[in-house]
Amino acid sequence: ASGGASITVRDILAASQGQPVPQHGYQCMSRCRVLPTLWAVKTHIQHSSQEGYSCRVYYRKLKAPWEKEQKKQEAAGRRV
């Protein structure tokens, strides 16, 4: 495993919010591939560099602002 934030199922679901839901499966937001399970999407992300494109990098770039926003919301919640 390389360094950086790991991609979780929660990250995959967060990335897909607001997107049209495929009839069967889950969509990799980086390459718009529909896969049958969340586990399949996570495996696809982990091994996508073998296909010539790294979905892992895409999700890591998305994850950083999500974490920053989540920390900001948690801090705001504690002040209330």
C-alpha cells in the first residue's frame, strides 16, 4: 500500500451523493464505471493504476476537502 489517506466505503458513498443511481451496482466517480458491489468499487480503485489510470488519486484529492469540511462542522457543533 502506498502512503496517503486510504479510501473507505464511506468515501465512495460520499462521492456518489447527488449522482444518478445506476439500477444495479455502484459507480466509480472517477471513471464512471458501474460495479456490482461497494467492495468491487473499492477493489477497482485500489487496482486501477494497473489499467493505466489511478482512481485512487482521484478519490484522495476528493477526500482531503471532505475531511477539512467535516472537522470544521465538528468544531462548529462543539461550540453550540
